[in-house]
Amino acid sequence: MAPNMQHSVLARLRGLLTALILLLGTLPASADNIPGSAATALPEETEIATGMIVRSIKAHVVPLREGTGGAVFVSTSGRVSGAGVVGGDMPLAFGYDHRDLDTGRLDGSLGIGTLFLGHAIDGRTLVFGGLLAERLDVDTPYNSGRIEADGIGIAVGVDHRAGDRLFLTGILGLMEMDYDVSRGNGAVTGSFGARRSFVDLSGDYVFRTDLAEITLGFGLLYVNQKNDAYTESGGTAVAGFTSEQLSGKLSARSAWGRPGELRPYLDAETWFRLAGSSGLPAVLDPGDDRDWSGRLGLGLQQSGARSGFDLGLGSNFGEDGFEGLDARFSYTVRF
């Protein structure tokens, strides 16, 4: 090939490479860094937060079943417990649940607080209700973004003894959420509101001995969250969407000791998706929603005549492995 022709080919190749580099330089840092991309993580966050709330409420109903006509308390992490105290004491409890989120889409923290009261109608039925609060603070690496959220809500429920060993529980909850989101390392921001509702129906089959109690649980959880439309700081309109999910749950819990004593416990559970939709347009929905998740936990619990507490730790995991630790503290006082 002649020197002039070689020079011409090299010059054209150099020009093409330069143009390609300039073009890439104008594209977002991530292919997911597009208008509304924060929504990609919201269905997963909604699922995790609601499961955390329901797990706390349901797990804390169990200790109340130790006796009838006793005082009832529900911790602010949702735990209802009984101290075997006969009388009409009205318990009030406060607490905090914290989870470190380490999933493929969420990297940060989630906090849940609740304030609950409970009342035993008779020896077979308990009604309970209270306030919920949620705080989310996470990074979303897929779009170099961030999500911060605050929410408040209410939950009510009933727990009924259907047989010597079978207990049935229903929980209804409503929450109002406010989200602040960003992408592109904070270059584009936005804010919007959302409304979440959930229904949990579950049952427990309980085996008791003198020194231990084993509970096998099953249930269904339906979650619906309506996210409002908003406009990003760059002027791009983002459409609202509604996500919903129906999931099943299997659980096992073992506690040692008698009511009133310091009782260690172990618990395990798994959630699995049965049906649902993210509600996202195809460009924002990667189509890789989690089909299952699990948790292993341990803790110490004690309830006395006038007060009680609970300390717990848990490890969460899913299809991609470890997904973060959680911790809980609750304290109950009767007056």
C-alpha cells in the first residue's frame, strides 16, 4: 500500500475513534441513569420495608399467647407480649428496628419505629393497633443516585386462638410516604409522594413444653404502593406508577424459658413472590425482581409485671447472597 494511502486510512481511523470518544463523553455515566430511574429501586424498597414492619408486628404477638386475661403490650417495633399479669393494665411500648441494606439496587439504611397498644377482648382474641414511622437513606449505584424517604402510618390487627395450638392473625396497614431522589451524582433531583397499603393474613401452629416453645408459621402478604408523578430538576416529567405484590411466608421460631424469665430465642423465615407487578415502563424495569428472600435471627426477651424489653439481631439474604444485618430494641411499660 502506498505511503499516502496508508496515511489517509490511519487519519480516517483516528477521526472515527475521536468521534466515538466524544460521543461516549456525552452519554450518562450509566445506562440506567435516565429520567425516572430512581423508580427502579422503589418496588424492592417497598417490599423490604413492609415485610420488616409485618414481621415485627407478627413476631411480637406470639408472647401474648402465654396466658389469658393478662396484661398486653406491643413494642414500638411491633411486638405484642404478655407478662402473665392478671388485671386491666394498659401497656405502652416504644422501640426501633434498623436494617443495613446491601442489595444489588440499595446500599444504605432503613429504620422502622412504631408505637402500639393492645387489648385482650377475652381468652381467645386480641386486638391491637398503633402508629408506624419509616426512614430510608440509601444510595442507588445503578444510576449514581440516592433515595431519601420519610413515612408515617397506622396499623390495626386482630389475633384469634382458633384451636389449642392454632392462632390466626390479620393485620391492615396504611402509610403516607415522601421521597427525595437524585441521579447522576446529584446532578438531577426530584421529589414526590406515595401511598402504601398492606394486608397480612397468617397463622401459627404452636408446640409448647415446660422449657421451650416452637412456632411454625405461614402467611400471605399483599402490598400496594401508588407513587405520584413528578418533574425532575432538569424539567423532565416522570409519570406516576403503582406497584403491587402478593408474597407467601414460611417461618419457624424457638424460644427457651418460662414467661417472665430472660428467654433466648432463634427464628428463621423466608418470603417468596407469588404474583405482582412493578408497574414500571419497560425502560425502567430490568425484569429481575427478587423471587425470594430469607432471614436468620437471634435475641433475648424478658417481660415482667411492669416492664419488658427485647433485643434482637438478624442476618438477611437473597438470590445474590448476603443482603445486610438488622437489629431491634424495644422497651415496654405498663401503667
